[in-house]
Amino acid sequence: MAPVPNKRRVSVTIDADLLEAIDQCSDNRSAVIEEALRLWRVQKIEDQLRRYYQNRSQADIETEEQWATLAQQQLEETLDAEGL
């Protein structure tokens, strides 16, 4: 079988019950594990974003609200000027 571009062969050790569950879901272990890692990565990014937004200072929140208001006003002015 020819190597797939941008993919690497790795060896991992996982719990036997987990491997059995993977085998029950699919005959392609690599695809299941790759999808699981993609979901894990998305979850980690979402967790980082959530922590960032939860830990913003009140001053940062107010600044963001001011920028959002300004952007909305400019959009409305532009749409009005173009007759949209």
C-alpha cells in the first residue's frame, strides 16, 4: 500500500476495551482514531477560547462593546450611503 500524503504511521498503546469499541464501530481504526483526535483538538481550542472570554477584565469587555457599536454604526452608514 502506498503511503498517504501528510500522514505518518505511529504506534500507540490504548485500553483493550476502547480498542474493542473502536472495532465494533468501524473496520478502519485509523479513521476512527484520527476523527477522535480532530474532535479532541477542537474541544481543546474551544476550552481555551472559553477560558479567555470568561477571564476578560471589565475594561476589555467595555472596549470590545465600543468597537462593536462603532463597527455597527459604520456598517449602517455605508449601507445607507449605497442605498442598501
